[in-house]
Amino acid sequence: MKNDILKVLVTEDEIKQICKKLGKEITKDYQGKELVIVGLLKGCNPFMADLIREIDLFLKVDYLSVSSYQGTESTGDVRIRMDLSEPISGKHVLIAEDIVDTGTTITTVKKLLLHRGALSVKIVTLLDKPEGRLMECIPEYIGTVVPNEFVVGYGLDFNEDYRNLPYVGVLKPSAYEKWGKICKNKINHKLHVADPIF
Ligand code: IMP
Ligand code: MG
């Protein structure tokens, strides 16, 4: 898998430092407040796990699964796949994201949680891709800014792969070509298997 990476944009060490720094800021800002960190699945997974261990506060965690991407393109149509496990009303919410790109996901989720009665809703994101913005939105806590390229790793996927890379990087063109071939094979295989049924 690591062979598919063209270049590393954010190293493991940089990610560790980012989590430490953000954790300190969040610890300071949320003193005495009832905090719920809401992770947006699946991309938040490694970031959320590392970040919460750098926050020295009593806090709750919850998860929301939303989707707006297909391949490398945002569809702009945000859907809830899995909802929160507890009501959010009266709580201070910090949404944890892997990356803010167009801003569509975060803007929609923020509106939803405020509508449900959250006292405040802020955003912590590992990566910010400000050049991709379609909606005005500035996350309160940003790990680092990345250029307008499609990135993978440390939670970020390309068609569900590469989430387990320990760093953030850019794929070689051959990785996309490979996916095209796999897609074709899968379709052929499916047709072949399905043939007798029809
Ligand atoms: P937005 O709604 O366009 O801001 O997109 C946010 C979501 O799209 C993120 O939570 C990611 O899951 C996904 N996304 C945006 N940019 C990238 C990327 O470069 N690589 C992988 N996923 C991305
Ligand atoms: Mg995401």
C-alpha cells in the first residue's frame, strides 16, 4: 500500500505535534464546560483517538456518519448514515473532522447540531484545504493547511482504501489507474457470477 504514495505531506511526527498543540488549546478553552466531541466517521478515526488523549478534561465522545464523497469528488449532497447515540441539547460540541474542503459537510452538521439545541458548536480539523471552499466556513481549530490536492492516509480514504496509512500523502497516478482496472474486473466478475441467475 505504501508503494502507492507519491509524496508525504504531513509526517507521523508532525501529526503527533499537531495533536499535542490542539489538545492543549482545547483543554484551556473548555475548562468548566460540558464538552462532547463529535467525530465524523469514518475519516476522524485515528485523529480523534490521538486528539482526545491530549485533552486533559472530562469529556464525552460521540460519532456521526455523514457522506458527501464519491471517489475524489464531493457530491455536495450531505446524508446522515449513522446518528449520534445521545441527545446533544445543552452541551458544548466540538466536531472532529479529518479535512475541511468545500465546507459543505461541516456547515450542514453544525447547523443540524445547533438546531438540536447544542449550546455551542465548534470545529477541530486535522487538515484544512481552504482553496476548495464553496461555503464560507473557518474551523476554530486547524491542524495544518494542505494544498488543493486529493490526499489520503491517517483516516482519509480513496474509495475506502489508505485510511490506515500513519501519515498524510498524495497518491501516484498509477494508484488511480489501478482502481479503474479493479472496477472493471469487479463488474466483469459480477456479471459472470450473476449470469446463471438471469
Ligand atoms: P467537504 O464537505 O467538501 O468539506 O468535505 C469534507 C469531507 O470530504 C471530509 O470529511 C473527507 O471525508 C472528504 N474529503 C475532502 N477532501 C478530501 C481529500 O483530499 N481526500 C480524502 N477525502 C477528502
Ligand atoms: Mg470525512
